[in-house]
Amino acid sequence: MDGFHYGQEITFASDGRPALGYVSHTWWADEPRDGRETGSPLATETGFWRVQPGADGATDVEVTLAHPFGIAELYVGALTGTRIDLSHNVLIRTATAREVTRSVRLYGLVEGDLAYAIDMEAGGKPMQSHLSARLHRATD
């Protein structure tokens, strides 16, 4: 896939329970091409993030995500300092969803920004880089 630019808004919200609600929306930020218009929606995912005590004093992170194109994911990983490595992934998909078989995610704070990288195994291709971004906190 050719590289492209996209915009993204991520919202984390707490309702007082021991999990954060999560919603991510992305949109096309490049000039129009391949039938896409600037600002047109790309992807949405929603779910929950939980932090749990792990083995030997480690801190585990559990993430559940649902996508409107027929895929749901469960990640388990480790929190180390300001880095979250979601290396264990279970994925289920409907019969009409694209063929994604596994993915891993890395999140971290970089100079106050949220940075991430997503690697994916899909369409019969081996694990490879899928998306990465560095997001700045929105100010009111």
C-alpha cells in the first residue's frame, strides 16, 4: 500500500469503574486520490482499556476493541514506564470481514505526545508495519 496521511482523534473516558472507555476516529488527510476525498472517514474503533496487576510485580494492560467492518480484538500486554507493548492478540472476524489474522500494537509517550505503531498480519502476508502516528493532545 502506498503511504498516506490521515487525521485521528482518540478519546479516553472514565466513568469511575476500573477501565477506560476508548474511541478512535480517523479520516483521510491527503489530497483527493483513489476515490477518497480530503476529510472522508477511514476507520473507527471502540473499546476499553484496563490495567491489572501482573506476575512478579509487573503491570498488565488488557484492551478490547471492536471495528465496524466485522472484527473484534483482545490484546494483552505490559506497561513499562511510559510504554505499553500489546504483544498478545486474539482476533475474531465475521465471514465478510477482511482477512486479518493477527496484530500487535506499541504505544508510548514521546515528549508529551502519544505515539503508536501497529503491525498486522493480513491477506496472507506476514506481519508488517500497518500504521504509526504521533498524536498531540487537543487543547480547549
